Amino acid sequence: MSLWTPQRVLDAVVALEWFPDGAVEVRTDDYRLIRYPDWALDPTFPAAQVTRSRTGRTAAEIIDEAAARVRRWHLPGVAWWVSSATLPPDTEATLRARGGKRIDAVRILARELDRDPVDLAREFAEAVRDLEAWSSFRVLASVGGEPAAVGGCTLRAEVAHLWGAVALREYRRRGAYRAVLAERLRLARAHGATIALVKGRIETSGPILLRAGFAEYDEERCYWLPLSRGTRKERYSA
């Protein structure tokens, strides 16, 4: 019988939420709001994000409260993540009713890693003999000496959190992403991980991960809620 129940998997996902240096966190009994530092932003990654909300209060109340905090940061809006665990259940509908636009969606995927011994080639073992001291690593795939794909992994006890995987356009559909995935899983298993967790985008990495043996545990959707209509450009509005 597996020790990784669906609830344990989802609890592990919460524990792996990214909180970079310089971020500001507002954590209440009802929601978690993060103001990410400017260095972490790009055109698809909003500065203010509610990463989870679970409350017995009304959706309107907590949206108003979080929005007021974001306005004090002088930001044009907030990204709000929802899933099957979000409470109250009408949070997503309330965001849409207030003009929220869906800007992202990811699948929560996990794959258990068996404990079978892994045979390492001698030269490879020598190259990574100090890996046991690492808590995080990246795997690079190359073709003819040229970088083709890369992906990261963070080890926390039994959990391997996969992140940052990307393949250059010219090497997509040629196995580069799958090779990086397989190597991260192999290394994670060799260093004590019993499960790999990842958030896979529905239209890109998600299908590849499902074919690689990952199972879906939930889906998270992100809504961009604009808070002002001033002269400042709203990068994330439709």
C-alpha cells in the first residue's frame, strides 16, 4: 500500500511553494499573499499573487481584503490561484464576476519513485560523488555539444520537487525534455526521494509528464484581477 495518499501529496505541494529572497509574505488564517521581488518578475509572472485561500468567510470579503493590501503596494492587480481545495467554493466564480481573467493553469502531478538500486557508470559516479550534499541540482541535455534542454530539482526529505524545465524550440519533440526528466528522476531516487512532484502546464509539459507515469492530483488555475485603471499599464489584463 502506498504511503503517498492524495492528501499527503497535496500537503507536500503546499510545502514546496516558492518564496524567494526579497519576497514579502502576508499569511493569514484565510489566505497566503506574496509580493515577489522585482528581480523575480517577467511578463508572465505577476508581482502580487494569492497562492492559496481557504476560509469560512465569503469570497468577496477576502478578495476585498487582499486587494486592499495590494493597492498599498501600488500594484495594478493581483494574480489569484484556485483549485479544488480553495474555499469558499465560489471564489473562482467571484473572481470572474469581478473581471478576473484566467491567465494560467497547471496540473499537480506526482510519480512515486521505487527504491530499486540504480547502477551508476563509474565515470558518472565520479563526476557526481558529492551530490549527496546537494539540496538542489540541474540537469542539462546537449546535442552535438550544444545545449538542448535543462531542468531543475530540489530535494526535501522524501520529496523531489521538479522545476524550471525547458527545451529549446529546435530540440522539441526530439526527446530532450524527456531525457532531462528521466535523469532528474534517476538522481532523485538514488538520493532517497520516494516521490516526485511537479506543476505541469496543461498544454505543454503536462501531457509529457502523464505519459511518463505521473498521475494527476489536482489542477490549479490562476486569475488576473485588475485593481485600477489609471495611467499605469496593466501588463496582465486581456
